[in-house]
Amino acid sequence: MSLSKLFAGRKRNSSVWKWFKYDASSDKSVCLVLLDGEKVCNTKLCGKNPTNLKLHLARNHKSVHVELEESELKKLSEKKQTGIKRKAVDENGPTLLESSSNQNQTLIQCINRRNTAWPINSHEHKIRLNSLIQMIIATCNAVTLVDNASFRKLVNTLDYKFSLPASAKITSLLNEEFTVLTRKLRDFISEGRRFTICLDGWTKKEKILLVISDNGANMVKGIKLSRMKAQAERAILIELESEVNEEQITDLEDDENMTNSEEWEHVDLIVDVIENVAFRRLGCIAHVIQLVVKLAYDGKYHGLLLKVRGLVGKVRKSSVALEKIINKCGKTVISDCSTRWNSTYFMVRRFLEIKTSINEVLGDLNIDSLANSEWIMLQDFVNLLEPFANETDILQTDALSLSSVIPSILNLECHLEQFGDAKDVAVKMLEDLRRRFAVLLQPNDPNFNPLPCAACLLDPTCAIALLGNEHT
């Protein structure tokens, strides 16, 4: 046992060590509380975290825990009295506590008073903190950046008087900023008469040829219709009543600056667009695939996933357990997120990768791990969803993604047909997959969209596989 390891960590100032003794060789703390005045408890707890030791006293030795709380309250009151005396004795200038109330502190005043950091309520501190908040918003960096040792060192080098807050404080400030901006947006929207959710690309607003929208009704709203003098052109627009609201397509706005010839040219262009361009909506394929994946979360594996999620949460909340797992395998557990694609799959896959380390750490913490049958079910879960995760990554590419739609769907369909470990779940997912993608796979479907199939034929890598050697 090296001296560096023996004396590592913070100084043990907690009163709880009156009833515990730490064994550095085994990294365990031994309870020294006397039971019935004679027998020692001798319970061994992992690590030397005072919080865990206090929990042991609260659960098993309530009288000792009460004595511990009284001792800590007494120590806290003495510390406050000492701070008040130090404040009264200081005659060289205001202390940091006093100067924090001065919001207009200047640089010269700060230097003269020999403060080591800008007061939290000072103007200088607020300016730097606001700049940090705006940087995180603009760059989309994680809030945990402020906890990084290298980043804190950089900030200290740039301005040693700026005390960088922790990630919890930054998160709170970001929430406040979000609330302010949300209120501004609501005020802005309340002043408007009508808003259109659409985007015109590379064209004039009154001559939109490309509209990216969330539904067909807003696509028609995106086309700004000018005054129409002929009933024949108006009748063409009325034919769209089956798809959009009549009010949305007959709400015409006059433009007094347009000449008659410009009006007729504009009307002819819009009529030509409506007659010759079929407004089609192709949904996000990756989103639809994730809707199919949700069936696996709510069925056979629902209870098991809740159990795994609970174990992951316990490990992540325990600094001792987290440190042990990292030391054993160099990896840690992953939490899932309901809004992140395939996050549950990644959580379970990592849980299986570090299975041995997980069992050892949970055993040290006296927490029940999974049964062998449950580990087998988790492996089946990963095998079931692995192709879905792979195809989702393929469909997220910036280029040539349309030609990958049909092959990806066919691969998933084949995988579900051949999967035999969880047949009931696979059958439900297969039925849902075919139902959702009938518009792409079934030519007889009334809403059949041939664009993904055509993209496959235009992509040489897909065309060779689909047509076969006799057609190439």
C-alpha cells in the first residue's frame, strides 16, 4: 500500500469517524458501534463516503445517529460564530461577504481590497457569466463542460477573478433564459394575425416553387395567392377542398403594386404548379422505424427494462459504484432517454458488455443483480433491435439516403421473419412494419409513393442487387 493511496482523498473532518475505522488495504470502513454495551457491530461498508456511513447509522443505530446530528449541529454553530468574529476583527476593508452586496464594484476597488474573485452579485461577474451562457447556447455544448478540469483551468487563466460556477448553476440559468425567451416568443405570436409554417427556397415569396412544410394544408398556405379576376382560375383552387380547408385557399390578399400583366402571369404560374405538381409528403423513415421499435419496449421486455433502468440509476447515483466499474472495465453504464433514438438499445447493450463488472459491484453494494434467465432475455432484446439501430444510422446520412429506404425496410422485414427467440414480439413488429411502409412497398396501395423505388434504380449499388445479373 503506497503512501499516496493511503492518504488520498479529503481530510476526514466528519464527526461520523468517531464510530468508524477505515481499512485502506481492503477499501472498507468498519463500524465500531457497541451493541448492548459489549459486542461491536463490525459491519463493513465499501469506501469511506461519510454519507453512506451516516445512512448505516440511521438504519441500524438510531441513538448514535441522533448523537451524530447533535454533534454536527454544534460544530456548524461554532463555525458560524468563528466567521462572525473574523468579520468583526477585519479592519483592512470589507470581506467577500460584504463586497458581494456591492453590485457596482470597479476593477480598481477590487484590486485595492485584494479580493481573490469577483463577487457573485457584482456587475463584472454577471457579464462574464452571461457570456458563458450565450456561448453554451450558441455552440450547443453540454453543460458538463464547465465541470471539465481543462476548461476551468482555461477560464482561470483568462480571468483568475472569475469564479466559474458548477454545471448545476449553469443549468438553472439556462432554464431561466429559456423561460424569458419563451415569454418573448409568446408575446410576439400574440401580436400576429396569421402565421404560416413553411419555408420557401431560392425564390420570391410571391412565386414559391419549393415548399417544405409539415402538412398539405400549410403547403397551399405557403403559396401567396394574389387577386384573381377570372372565375375559371378560382375554380381550380376550389377543387382542392378535399385536402385543405376552403378558408385557407380562398383567403386572398390584394397587392396594389402589381400591374395587370404581372397579376395574370403570377396566376398562370400558380395554376400551372397546382395542376402539374402533385403535392406528396414523404415522412421521415427513421422516425417511422423508431415507432416500430417502441413495440419491443411495451411488450414482453417491459418489466425487465424497468429493472435494468433502476439498476443503472443506482449505479450512476453512487460515486463509489461508478468509480469501481470504471476501474474494473474502463467503461460505465449508459442511461436511456425517451427522446433519443435507440437509447434503450444502447443502454442494454452496454449493460451486457460489462456484465461481469456489474455483478461484482452490485454484490459489493448488497444489491440484487439480474437472474441468468433475465440476462438471456436481455441478449435476445439486443439481437432483436440491433438491425434497427444499424438501419437508423444508415438512413441518417446526408447523401444517398433515399436509395437506402427500400433495402433498409426489406432487411428489417427479413430479420423479423427469421427471428425466433421472441417470436410473439417479432410478429407484432413485422405486422406494424408492413402496415406503416405499405405506401412504399405495395403498388396497390392508394397512397403508393414510387420515389424510393425509383431512387434504388438510379443508385448503381442498389440497382445491381435488385435487378440481378440478367438485367445488368
